Amino acid sequence: MRRTRRRRAGTRFAYSAWDGTQTGFDYDADSLFAELNDDLLYHGDLNAALRRLMNQGFDDRDGRRLTGLREMLEQLRGKRDELLGQFDLGGVYDEIARELDDIVDDEREAVSDFAHDEAASGDERRAEIARAAAAERNLQLDMLAPDLPGRVRGLQQYQFTSSAARQRFDDLLDRLRTEVAESMFNQVSGAMGD
């Protein structure tokens, strides 16, 4: 049974019954355990070892790479930046977007400092919890919407580690509210003057 489906740019996909000649995912328990072995022996925590394996990805026994979540996020970030580069938001939006990027960078630095400080404390369990929390916070920051309103909404719901970054964000929100109110006032006064 063979069906062919045509996509927009002329790309064709062929579907057929499995006959053993196709290459599939060739991951078996032995190769997965070999990847987990060092982490499992060092930390003794299967969940943490599996989490690291998912984040970092691994190579199968044929040398093919199974992409990890971290690599996928980097690819998505690159694609997002490429798509955003196609659109020009204009002066005010660019300024706000740059300031939001600075705030996010400050927060990332604070998250990194927090994880580093906990790692330096000497308590391995505390350091592991801090690394997991830092990874979760960085993932939340990575997953912020690419559009300006979506980023603002995402940061409004985000629990900041850095009080300075939170204060800068609150100040930016106040400034945005003021600018929107002034803009609306100017539009209404202009309409009444006509």
C-alpha cells in the first residue's frame, strides 16, 4: 500500500508498509543504559540521569545523533530569531524589546549566580536542586513568546530570582502604561479637535 502526498513547495512524502529496508530508530536497552551508566554510578539517581540524557541527547550505536531538548531549544531560538529578523517593530517597540532582552539577560545571570553559589556550598543535594531549579527557570525564559505582548505577559507571570530585574520590569510596565494612556489621550484630543 503506497500513498503519496504533495506539500506546498513540491516536497513529496511516500508512505508504505514496513518491509525491513527502511531505517528506523535503532535504540536498544543496552545502548541507552551505556549512556546512563556514568551518571547513574556517580549520582545514584536514575531520574536525574534520565533527565540529563533527555536534555543533552545521545548517539545511537550506529553513530546517529538523537537531539536533546537543549539542542532543540537552540534550534528553535535560532529559527525564532531568523523569523523575527524579517519584521521591523519600529523605534518604540525596538527600544522596549531591547529593554526586555536586557531584563531577561539580568535574570539569567541571577539564576546562574544562584546555581553557582549553591554548587559552591558543598552540599551536593542542595546543588542538584539548585541546578534543576535553574534549568527550569531558564526553560521558562527560553519559552517566552517571541512577540512583545506575549513576552510581557510571560514575564508578568514569571517568578523573578533577581529583585533588580523584577524592579526594572515593573518600571518598564509603568512606563508602557503611561505611554499608552498618553497616546490614547492624544488620539482622543486630536479627534475632538477635528
